[in-house]
Amino acid sequence: MTKNIYCSMSDLLNVLKITRNDLNFALDKGYKRYPKVKNEKLRWIEEPNEELKNIQKNLLEYLQNNLICPPY
């Protein structure tokens, strides 16, 4: 079994399929926060911007394809 260990920023950027500038841009814009009322209760929603969603999608895809989970 080969173990992939990523320990540098360039390795992470390769996994995420983005550049350092793209990552900084997505993180700077971060999340948009807005209130939502349901059943007379107020809660705050934090929704990632589109760039951050794409980064999260790439990370999820990488983990699903490369993470070996124990059988349950």
C-alpha cells in the first residue's frame, strides 16, 4: 500500500487543482452570512462563495478517491 503524504503548500494546491492566488482569493471572500427564520427561530446561514465551493468539491473528490476507510 502506498501512502500519500502532503506536507507542502504546493502539494495541497496540486490536490485542490488551484493556484495560490486562487486560494487566497477564495479565502478572502470566504462566506456570505445571512439570517434565516424558520418556525419563529432565527439562525444564521454561512454559505461559501462559488470559488470556495469549487475548492471544497475538489478536496472532497480527492478524499473520496484516495482515502482508505476501514470496513465496518
